[in-house]
Amino acid sequence: MIAYLAPLVVLLNGLAAGVLFGTQLGGWPLLAALPADRYVHAHAFFATRYDPAMPICLLGTLAGDIWLAAVSPHAVARGLFVVGAVLAVATITISLTKNVPVNKWVRTLDPDNLPADFADRDPRWRWGAWNQRRSALTVLALVANCAALTLLL
């Protein structure tokens, strides 16, 4: 079972890390540079594309890491799977408490009729900072999971 689950965890973690790393390279710089109305439109577009897949990838990574940490025959690999799980929990926590609420709020806005105080409430910089943190955590989880899988080969 380990021979099938460990590569699956690396795949799910890699997909999540790839999406988040991709947002750092392209999505976030685009969102940061857009005027407010175009930002709202683009952010809502991106969020509806990523939101269904990311929870599956992150929760799959977490569940797999926990299981692999419990059953792996290699002590160092077990420790690396624990590290992967902790980093996945941190990513999920940031997502649920910082990024998802912004995504939901932005989806309620009409780009052609933004609130008068939008400039004061513009969530881009907070969202971007938290997205950068969760991107780094997810990539670090991938490094830990790849190292653990390597030890099992």
C-alpha cells in the first residue's frame, strides 16, 4: 500500500504546490497590477477555477501524510511525512482563515459597481502576502514528501 500511496501524496502535493507557485509567478503579479474593477473580475475568475481542486489536493496530501507517517517502515521517512502533514495543516489553515474569506467576498462584488470605500478595503496586499506564505509552505511540504519517498525507494 505504501508503494501506491506515497507517489499519490507526492502527486497531490505537487499539484497544489504547482498551482500556488504558479500564482506567485503569474497570477499574483497580474492581480496586483490591474485596476480595481479588472482585479475583481480576474480574482473571481481565478478563484472559481482553483477552489474546487485545491481542497482535494491539500486534504489528500494531509490524509496521506498522516497515514504514511503511521505505517512507514523507515524512521526518517516517517518524520518527513509528519513534517509534510504539519506544513499541509498550516497551508490549509491559512487558506481557510485568510484566503478563502477574501475569495468569497470578492465573488460578491460587482466589478462595475464597486463599494465607494473599495480602495480602503482592497484585499490584494493581505491576500497576496498570505498566498505567498501558503505557497512557500506547500513547496516545503513537497520537498519533505519527495525526500520521504526517496528514502522508501
